[in-house]
Amino acid sequence: MAEVKRGNRAVRLKVTANLLESQGAERVPKVAAYAFTSGGKLLAKEMVDPKGNAVLTLPGGDAPARIRVMVGPDVDKDAATPTELIRRGAEGRMLRIEPKDISSAVELAVIPDTWLCWLLGLCFVKGKLLKRVEREGVLVDLPVCHATIEVYEVDPFHIVIPKLPDYIIDKIRDVIIKPFPPPPPPEEMFEPIPPLPFPGPGPRPLPFNMQARSAAATPVSAPISEATAGAVSGAAELQFVAKTANTSQFRQVLVDNMFLVRPLICALFPLLVTKKLVATATTDECGKFQTHFSTGCHNPDTPDLYFMAKQRLFGWLPITIYEPKPVSCHTHWDYECGTEVTLYTTHPLAMTCSPCPSVNAPDNWVLAMAVGNLPLSRIYGSSVPLQGSTNAANIGLTDGGAPFGGLLRLRLEFDSSLRETLGVRYYRASWRKGTSGAFTPLSGSIVRHYTLEVAGDLVLKAYTLGPFVAGAQANLFEIPPALPPEGQWSFPDLLEDLTSAKFPTHDLAPAAEHGKYQIKVDLFDAAGNIINIATKGVVYRVPSVTDLSGDIDTDDAATLGLVYDDDGDGKASFIMTVHVDNNVCSAGIAAPTRSGVAADDQCGVLEYDPAAPGSVTMGYTASHPNGFATYSFGLYRGVNLLTPPSTSGPVGGGSFSATRNVNDLLGPCKVAGFSENVYVWAMATDGWYRMSGYDASAVRAFVLAPQE
């Protein structure tokens, strides 16, 4: 207990906090005693001991002094003010301290409703801070670790609205009566909000680790739009009151309908709210944080929270990496305590750590996670969710019926116990065509990256995982350690840093060799001896979820028949099937014909008889050797797309034709130019991207003109 002296005297004040009916209680809160000047300056703070006593040392003086003594929940000294303690339900008393009194005592009784509030009136806040980055066209969310999260409580609307000037209330009234889209705030005022992901392979790459915002705590993130104004005007009762009520009545109606009013406040008057720091937290290696604050005693309001994040660059330079503006448009209104919020930063200096998915699996697991970014739960034959619809034809295809092609990057995750407890040091991935015969090891180099600080600079280094030779075994790859030799894992090259094995199908499974291929995984100790997973208790798992961004639930790969002894050595391996097809699509357009006469290749003119115009037949091809493609056919007259005959769908047999009446094609024209366009999309994917290099297209133009 440090004494604070003024002059040569100090006052020792014994404070007794009598928590009534607390004896025998299952839980009792931590209690602190505080002393303030009459002006609210903190003089001393001490924790109350288990007997309910604390001794405060106060500065003495030559004249009587008036102090305020309070007992309440433990609050940091920086935040300890009489107002804050009263909000949290503290009990207090004003005391007169005489110059000659060097020892005084005071007892404060606290009723059960009050001290229980100190214990129960807490709001727990949890969330994660992510940085959205793009790596070679792929969006990825990486955790921002070791950042300080500041949690602010924003004035609730039942406090804000009564403080608004009448002219603002009248402006809100006008918008509700006659909605209009006001000009939006400057774009730079808003923190970008990432789009929600749409799963499935296609023309766009699959997002990795995408995170949705908390449904229980949604910020108002955009200015008012016509749709928003329309929703407000749709509240007939509110609109009626806006037309008929006086200003005082209308204020109360706005408070009662604040969920409709928030977008208006955000768009029209974004700077009217204030905020107060109530808690801080630090993000862990996965970007997650949790903290708590007191909501106050008998407070009926649901907290409204705003978040900021700071990080120290090079270990000493503090920078703010997350502070979306305006505050009112990025407040998590009506935050439900205990729910998780997800914060996204795009700050270029925000430092990230490696993704750390939480895997739900028994001890000593190996998780065959994905091919590229496509989880095995979406591949027929490797998925329990797809097991009921799996057959001999679709094994190895994606849930969208697509084959694989190009460079396949197998992603594996390993339980830390394999290295630390079981002595498993290496793995090896191999391949074969079909479902029988010998496997050939994959030998493509695999690396990870990590960062560390050197003389104040952030340095990026590579950690090679293989291939290595151990004992008599070649093409072995090291199971990544939990931590790098220095610093922390980093992901500057997303595709490379998430790869565990490379299967270059464009070289090993060319177009003519399309069909079923198998990938095998084995484990080895440091001496290169193959591991018997049965005796070691190692289990292979596959994901049961299609979203790899959160907790990853898993299924036993053995139940799918993916774990077995293929070579008779008595040691089971993990073996999965992928359907590979590196064939290229083809597209072509024949010359259009009328009454058996084709448009000439040089000028492309197709003449018609105005008295008997007849029909035009347009033939085209859109094909793939094995049907793994889709197509679109578009016919344009001038700049106008004509439907029909424009169409799209699976390529099927690959040959198509469309016949249309000349008058229908010409429309208002007597002479018209046309463009036939065919595009064929290959369905093959490498798990990250659709193989657009296998696409094909064709274009042909012709003119319909009357016979001379």
C-alpha cells in the first residue's frame, strides 16, 4: 500500500464493505474501496480483503477536507470516476476529514441486489480481427494477431434523440413523410465491407476463410438508399405520426422506432453520437479476442458497441489499423452480450499471423483438408455428406460434377501430437492412374514462410518442408512444426503456403489419359521408417463442413473406405480418388443458310426474297470430349441480343442449330447485320480456379439483305 502524503501528515481511512447476506453465497464479487475529492479526483484505491476491509491512505492537510468514499466493483484507476462507479452500482458516502484526524473508519452496507449486480451485470464481448488480402486473384482472410482492441459504448438512441435540435427532428420527419435518397457521405468515410462468399467452383476463384459478420450485432454500414427510405415509409403508423404529432411526441415515437431511424441518423447526421471506452483486449495468434465490461445496475438498455484496433509496428510504433468512420454507421447496435463479432481491416501495415482453423477430431489426427481450396467434403467418394449420392461414375468429381485439372495442390493438416509425442516427422504423397498398381511419389518442392524482426525491420524467410531423404526413403516432407525457428508463420504466397503436396496433372495425366487417379498419403518417423498408424493410434479425418473459415468438424476417413493397406505391408495408408480431365473445349459456327443457300465466307451476305422471306438456320458446335463443359450461344442484331435463339446450357453431344423466321430476325430492319457468338466453359478446376485456359470460343457475322 503506497502512502500519498501532503505536508507531513497522512490520514489512514479504514473502509468496511458490508455485503449483506453474502455469507454462504456461492459467488461473491471482487470489491474495491475508492476515495475521491469533492471535485471527483481519485485519491486512493485499495481492494477489499475477504473480511470486507480496506485501508486507504489519504493526503493530510491543515484544513478540513470533504472526500467521497465509495465501494464497488474493481475498476482500473484510469477509468475510476464517481460517475462510472455510480453507473456500475457502487455505494458511497461523503465524509469530513479533520486536520487532526489521522485515523478514521467508515462502514458502507451493500444490499444483495446491488452486490449481485456487480457480479452479474457484466457484458462479455468476443470476436476476431481479420485482414482481407488478395493473393494472385484469391481473396483470403488472415488473422491479425497481437493487436489491441478497444471497445467503446456508443450513446444509445434513447439518449441521442432527446438531445437532437428541433431542426434535425423536422428533417427526419420530412424524410419519413416523403422519402428521398440524400447524397451519400464521401466514400472515403466508410471502411470497406467485404462481400459474403458464394461457395462452389466457377469463373471466380473460391474464397478461403471468408467470414460473415455477426448477425446479432450488425453495424449500419451504408447511407440511406431508396430501398431503406421505402422501408421507413412503409411503416404506416410512423408515417402517420410524422404528419400529425408535435415535435415532443414525434421524438418519443422515434425512440420507440429506433431500428427504422438508425439509417437516417447514419446518412444525415453521422457525427451526432459520442462514444466511451469501456474495455480493452488483445488478439491472440488466431486473431481472436475477448473481454468484458459492466453494463451498470438495473440498466434496461442493450449495449451499443463500436470497436477500434491498434498494433505496434516493429514492436514500438503504435498505429491504428481499424477505425471505421462515421461511428454511427459502424456501431454494433443492440449487441447481444457473448456473441462473436468479426472485424475486417484492410490497413496495409496490419500484421497478420497464419490461419489457425480449429479442428474437431480425436487425438493424433491427420486431416486431409482440401484439394486447393475445395474441401474434401465437396468431392464425391471423399465426403460423408455426399456419400448417399456417390456412385462409380461420379467418384472423384466435385459436388458440381466438375473434374480436376492442372496443378492440384493437396492440403493436409496435422495434429501437433504427431511430432511432439508420437515421433512422426515426415509424410509422403504419391499418385497412380486408376485404382490398382504401384504408386509414384510426388516430388514437387514444398515451403512455408515466416517473418521475424531484425534490427527493427520485418524480414521474410522460407522454411523448406521437402523433399528430403531419411534412411532409405526419398521424397519425404516434414510435418510443419507448430512454430517456426523464429518469429511467426506468414502467408505471403497463399497458394504455396497452404500446399502440402503438388500433383501436376497437366504433365502426369495429359488429356488423352483422362479418368480416375488416386493420391496416397503415408507417415514416417525421423529415421525414414513408415509408421503403422494402427499401433500409433493415428487417425485420418476428412472435413464434414464445406466452410473452412470457422471450426472444422471432421469425419473418420476409414468409414468412407479411404484408409486401407494397398500393398500388403500391413500398414494402412490414406488413399483418395480424383477424376482428372485436362481436355480442351472446342467451338465452331457453320455458315448460316436460307433455303439451303449458305452465306458466303467473304462478304457474309445472305439474301432473302421479301415476298417469301423464309427462315435462317444457324448451326454451331460447343463440345468437350467428355462433356465436362457448359456453353452459351448469343445472336446479336446490331447491339441487341435476340432471345430466342440465344441460349446456354451443358454441351451434351456438342452439336446445335437454331432456325428462325427471317422477319423475326429482321424486326424493324430491311437490311441487318448479325453476330453469332459461341463460348464454351471448361468445368475442370484445380481447386482454386476453374481451368479457363481450356475454354474455347467462336464468332461469325452475316448480313440479311433483300434480293436485288
